[in-house]
Amino acid sequence: MIELSGLDVNYGARKVLDAITLEAKTGAFVGIIGPNGSGKTTLLKAVSRIVAPAAGIIKLDGRPLDALTSRELAQSIAVVPQETKAGFDFTVRDVVLMGRYPRLGRFGKETKADLAACDRAMELTGITHLAARPINAISGGELQRAIIARALAQEPRHLLLDEATSHLDISHQVEILSTIKKLSAEIAVIGVFHDLNLAAYFCDDIIVLNGGRIVTAGTPAGVITPKTLVDVFGITASVSIHPETGKPLVVLLPQSPETTPAGLRVHVISGGGTGASVIQALHRAGCRVTTGVLALNDSDYAAAARLALPCITEPPFAPITGPSHTALAQQIGEADIVVLTAAPFGQGNLDNLRVLAEETTVPVLFVAENGKAVVPDFTGGVATAYLDRMAASGRLTVVTGSDLISRCTTKGDIIP
């Protein structure tokens, strides 16, 4: 296990890491993401004792880092750096065998076990066929695989990867990271990533660094969100859960003025997947869209989350609580338009309609292709009564999906 508690690292007068506390347990693959200059590489250097902390404690398997001898540290930790330059013209096999040096005596000679560990590491990284080649006569990607093989030959209890696969093609990235993922069942792994999708797919937990501090940490699904990407990286992206892998999938959205809503404020009340296309269409049209209250497992929530839209949420099958009720009333009150879909309504989400009916000034557009404002009503007719009240007051207008966007273009076109 790797433990950091209150870690500070300074470069001169500049604080590079500030109060970092984290754990990487044996059996876990922990990823670190963050923009350039956020302290990712420095954190790995502190754990490998290349830089000395100004404050805090680092422990390996319960022992303080500064209590380990150099030999003990080399036997415990293997590091794969961002860049490695080949010096002398060793063979690839010789370079991989260097990973066994911490386990040899001062004048020791490689044993059969050392040679077997070297062969296994080369096989795992797919470079067995390069064993006799001079290290300076192979490609950059092949060199990086040799450096990874050297680290694996070391048979460490802790493995640190600093963008270890960034020089590899996608097939070798997946191959190497799959191997490391399997090895992480027996060792503790911390890896720095720039590729968010690779981090999301292979890591058990992810830590986000920015400005030398931990911004957030947790599972990939809990950490890699549109809000995090905007706040930390300054990018607009769609984040969805891949149906086959169950992992977050990040897709960059166009970084153009059109992606910054500046039109009418539209609040969408939907659910059960009835509002996903409406939410997306309104956002593309430049409307400032808010949504909710929605359950966290609702596909309409997923659509809003992919676009980083404000969404009031509750856990699945939970009623609308006081804070959500307050937020809903505020968003409806601030909206130019409320768009309502034919979502099923029960006692759990009925307050969406109750709050809407009580706000008597905001016009409502009900999206229905058959021209009727009808919802699946599981409330004994209460939901339908709220719709009838809004229709009788002239607030509610039924529109088709194709007509919705044109009616939301300008406020004067909302009600005919």
C-alpha cells in the first residue's frame, strides 16, 4: 500500500503540491489526471524519493519512506517515466535485465529466476522478438515497451507509471494497460494519464489534481463528469456510460460560440426517456436549458449530464425532497418557458407538476405529436388535474417536436 498524508512539495518558493492525502492499496489501479503543471509527475517523484517533501508523510506498506534503504526502495518500487533516453548501446534484453539489479548482490550474477523474470516481462510487453536488438536501433514506442518490461522484471510491490503508454499505438496501449491491470491484483499501481478514456476504462479510482491540490477523487464514473471537465480542463464534453463496458466515455463537443447557450431560459420537466431528444435539441438551438427533478438512473438525466446542463436530481425511487423542491421552484420561476413531455407521473415525481401549476406566469409548452396534453397518470388523476388547470388558464400549449424549437426561438412566439 502507498499512503500519502498531508504531503507538501516545494520547488524553491513555489508550492507544487499542497496537502495531498491519498491511498493506493494493493490490488488497486489508481489513476491521476489533471492539466499540465498540476503536480502529477511531482507526486510520483515524491513517492519514488526523487524529490523531498516539505511536509507530510509517505508510507510504503506501513513503513515511512525515509526509513527505507536505497536497496529496499528499489526492490519495492518500479517507475516508468514519461521520457527515457537510451545511453549506451545495450541490447533490449540487457536493458530489461537491469530491472533485476536491486535483487542481486553487489557482485551477483543473474540466476535462472532472474532470466525467467526477464523473459516473462518481455513476453508480457510483446518485445521478445527484439531481445537481441541494440536499444538505439528500435523505435520510440518499442523503447517505451522495453522500459515497461524493465519495470515489470523488477517484480515490484508498487508500480508508478508517468504517462507510460503515451508513446504507444492504441493496440499496444490497450495490451500493456491490460497486463498492468491484471498485475494490479497483486501490487499497488499509481498511473498518470492524459487520455481520460483510458483512465476511465482501466483505473479503479481516479484522483484529479489541479494547482497542486486534489480537486476530487473517487470512481471513474463519479469523477469524470462534464462539470469536472469544464472546471478543471476548461473543455465542454459529453460524458456517457458505455453500455457494454459500464465505464465513462468522454467525447469532446465543438468548442465554438454555438455551444455557449445565450438564448431563452428553458426548463424541461420530463422523465422516463421522454425528454432526451428535447433536451439535446433545445441545447443545440442555443437555449439555456435546465432540467429536473429527475432520478439519477433516468436516461433523461444522462442526456442532461452529457451536455453538462444544470439538473435537479434525486436517487432512484426517492421522493422530491425539500432542497430539490426549492431548486425546482427557483428554476421554473427564472425560466422564460417550461417544456413538459408526456412523462409518467406517480407520487414520487408529482411535485414537478404541482410546482409548475403553482407558478402561474411562466408559459408551458407540452410536447405531443397527437395534439393532446396527456400523461401516464399513476396518481389517481391528480397529475391530469394539474394539466387541465394549466390548459384552462391558457398557460399550456400543445406543440409537436418539430414545432418546439421555432416556438422557443423568440419569447414572442411562445404562445400563438
